[in-house]
Amino acid sequence: MKKQRIHAALAAAVLFTLAVIVVVSCQKEPDIRQSNANNPDDQSQLIVEHIKSFKKKMEMYRDNPGLKSGELFTADSAVWELESQLNFNYCYNNIDIIEKEVATFDIIMPLNTESKISFDDLVDLYYDIIIDSIQEKMLQINYPNMKLLVVDLQQTGTTGEGDAIISVGSLIGNEQNVLLSDGRWWYGENYGMCNGSHAPEDAATQLDAQVTEAMLTEPPEGCRWVFTSIVDTTIFPQQDTLDDTPDNYLDYKIFFATTAGGLTIDDEVKCLSQYEMNTYKGYYIDYAQDFEAVTGKKFSHCLIMGNSYYPPYHIQHDYTLFAGYRSLVCGTSVEDISVE
């Protein structure tokens, strides 16, 4: 049997700081893009109206290829415009998701000798490359009820010709009602509860849903949240220790168990009790709240997956957080990117 521990003293441990949280971000919020930085709960009508107006302009130039615009954008401004369009038009939140997966690919953003992209090239990049590539990734994942959840664009480098290398990360989910249930859950692998029921859920998907429920408030009826200037971070499982003599039972604030040092991983280790689930839930929510405080942005999604690794054999929860400036949009619905 697992040893019963009292963790009251550990709850008062020092909070992790900027030094232990890695925020993957680029400068994507100049001028109006920072209008709700100090008030992330504001409706931020200025940003919403800008995105809507930019969408109409892009559609007009797409539908009238003879039109030419002399407008130019720096790479970071173009990244913000493209990312905002994708999240405004195609991304869902406040829905039940039973499975999630991240798909990432790179694109080349053509820049002129002044390191700027033309509006015409930006339109082509959006409709002919980015949307098509996201659709291809979704088809490869092929969930029964696929939903695009969040898209994060980052400039990661420059080609030898001076063009920008843009990484496009998409969080893709399978929409299905999630049954939040007390009891013993298998740590991951979509194995359900320890009695064999409720697959393909597992402890990781349960905690994912519970963190999301705690962090993402429901918008008013007929409205939805839209997130811009997306940032993400992945929490290293062993960064915050709970037990200085690990024994594969609540050793860290993120679930982690290893065979290193002569430890064993049996079904008892892989099967998380309700006490363990509640303990991890509290820490996982703490991480999400601290991420909001560090970034000044609002939680949009998380991804918690239970995975195994070698060598040595170890299992863990991989925990990624996504946040952005949050705006309220009413009267418009999300479009299905798979039929764009």
C-alpha cells in the first residue's frame, strides 16, 4: 500500500518564480494589440473591431485577385494579424474535449529588402498555406469530432534569403462530454479508471478538464472568448519537489515516477487514488494561476497527457499551458476550419 503522507507543510512551500517557468513568446502585441494588457477581462472592443475589419479586407482581396495593396507589415505585426485571425475565426473554448494533440509545422514568410511582407503575400500565406497546412494536420490526427482549440505563431528564425521562418503550433481536440468522476484513475495512456471503465479518459484528461473548469469562466450567453497574443509554457515535471527521498508517491507537484535508483513502477504507482488526484489538481491549478500572473494574460487552454519514456523507464504528466489577452465577442460563431 502507498504510504499516507500529510502535505500541509508542503502546501506552504515557496511559489515558483520567473526563473522556473519558461514562457515561449515573441513580441506580438504592439500598439492596439496591447490595449487590454492591463485589463485582460475587458471586452477590448478595439481589438475585436480591428480583427473583424482586417478579416473583411482579407476576404475582399482574396475574392478579387486583381486588387493590389501597397500596404507592408513587419514580420511581428504580420504574425499577430495572422494568429489573431485564426483564433478569432476557427478556435473553440468552453467545450468538452476528451483528447488533445499538438500539431506543429513551419512556414516561410516572404519579406522584401526592408524585412517586410506585403498585404497581398500575407493574404496568400493565410489562405493558401497556413489554413491548408492546419487542415492537413487535422486529417492526420483524424479525431471523430475534431475541433481547433488554439493556434500560436512564432518567428523562430530567418532564411539565408532574409525571409522569416514561422512556427505554427495548433492544439487540436476531440469534442466529447467528459465525465468528471471521483475514484482511482490510471495515470495516462487513455486507459480509463483503474477498474477498466471510462476509457479513453484517464487521470491526465480528468485533471486537464478540472484545471480548465477552474480557470476558464463561462462567457455570457450568446458570446464567446477570443484570445490574442498567444503564449505557452511547458512545466518540467521535476522542477518542484515534494519529497526529498522519492518513492514514486507524490514526489513532485507534477506526477512523475521512475525506475531510476532501484524504484519500481507497478500498477499501484500507475493508479492514482482520489487523494493523489486532488493533490495534483491543486498544484496544477496553482501553475495555471501563476502563469497568468507571470504573463499578464488569461488562461485559454491546457494540455495534460500521461506518457512513458526511456531510459530509464519513467512515466509522467506532460503539462502545457496556453494563455492570451482575452476579448469577449458576441453574435458571431466559430467557423469550421476543416471546410474552409
